[in-house]
Amino acid sequence: MAAHASRAALEAAGVPPESLWMIVNASGTNEQAIPDGGPLLQAALGLGGSGIRSVSVHATCLSFLVGLEMASSALERADCPPGAHVLVCSSEITSRHVDPCDSHTATLFGDGAAACVLRRAGWREGSRLHAARVETYGEGAALTQARGGGTNLPQHSPEDHHAPNPASDYAANHFEMDGAGALRLVLQHGRGFMERLWPGLSRSLGSITWAVPHQASGLALEAILDALGWPAERAIRTIDTLGNCVAASIPLTLHEGIASGKIRRGDKCVLFGTGAGLSFGGIVLTY
């Protein structure tokens, strides 16, 4: 899926894959533990012998926003070659990680992939990344988690490496969520975060044309918009058709806004969401 989305983005941008300066895999779910998804995506694009720097960003549902900020910063570096392009891709197969017996999570999440190609805008062009911010509140770390797969709950027994670890059971290796607890924390810190991201956002969208939110759930989306005083008709919504696609959620929603004709060149947008941790992320940009 990542390669398919990346090829589509490169074709739309008119950029040959071999001319990329950097590839950023910005996903919350991984194909395997090692190597990270950057080299795997590079190889899937037929660039395995290219030497193009290919790295991963893993910030669960905020991975795309963090990857976008990282790519933007890289393009501003003094050693960035003129005309450089960066590919940022989020690809999620959440169906492999949710418990099919848990009707709440099994019906909430979706599989999907989205990608974009970035370059440094000329001074005559209007596209800009105006502001980016991430805040983390580790008090909410246990509210959304998959406990297994790491050093805390290894698959093998600590006493006998040839035996399975009884503590690494079915539940530990599937996604667990306290949705109500996470939403309470989001509402507790959300308005302050928005104000620090862009003054005035805690009360209204102001000069911002469109809100492009992470599609956590229908209930969460409505509660956040209501708390911020933002009109629902100025927020792009895809939760009803795509579900929560983790890191791919925000770029898929941005694509929907552009493809539907709502978001146009020159529109100022706020991309925002939350991720496990609990972390808040937001970017204000002109498309």
C-alpha cells in the first residue's frame, strides 16, 4: 500500500522516484521490527540501490504530522540541494492489530495509505508551513496501547528463551484503548494546545479556511469541534467512510478535501490530532 500511494503521489507531482532527496516512512504500524519501514519502502519503489536517505518516524496517529515537519525542516537546511524533493508516506494495516472480538475497536479502525511529495516553495508561491507544534502528556500513556512486542513483554520467556512468554498473551499483543479516558484528557488539554499552536484557535478558526482533523472517532471529532467552537462544516470528515486510519488518517482526509474541491490553492488549513502517549500535534499551512 505504501508503494502504491507513493507512486501515485510521485506521478501527480511529476517527480521521478530516482530524483528524490529523502524518503520518510511516517506510519504507526510496521511491516516488521527490523529494518524500519524506510528502507522497505525504498526497496518497494525500486530504489534499493539508489542510496537515497530513507528513514522512519513513529508517533502513532501523529506520524504524518511529525514526518511533514521533519521534511519541511530538512528542505530548509543549508545543505539541501536546489530543487530537492522529499516523499512522506503513511501506510497502516490496523486490521492486523485490533481484536476482532472487540466490537468497539474492530469497527472503528480502517486500513489505508497516503503520500505527499514536498519541495521548497519559491518566494512568489503562496504555499507555506506557518507553524508546527507537538505536546506530550505521558500521564495518558496507558490509555491507548499495545503492550506486547517490546522488551517489557518479550515473546520468549525470560527464564527459557525457547519457550513462549505466558505474560505475552493475546490481549498484550492487540490494541487496547480507554476511549473515554483518552477523550477526557484531550478535552482537558486541547484548547490550551490549540492556543499555543496558533493564537486564537482555542476560540475560533478565524482566518483559517479548513480544519483537517485526525479522524479518531465520530464522537471525539464532534466533542473537540464543539469544545473549540469550530463549525462542523469547516472540518473535513472521513471517519464515516474510511474509519480511523491511524497516521494515514490526516493525509487521507487532506486528500479528500482537495479532491472534493473544498480545499483550494491558497487556503490556510490546520492539520491536527492526537496520538497514543498522549500527544497532541498540529500544523498550520497554506496549501
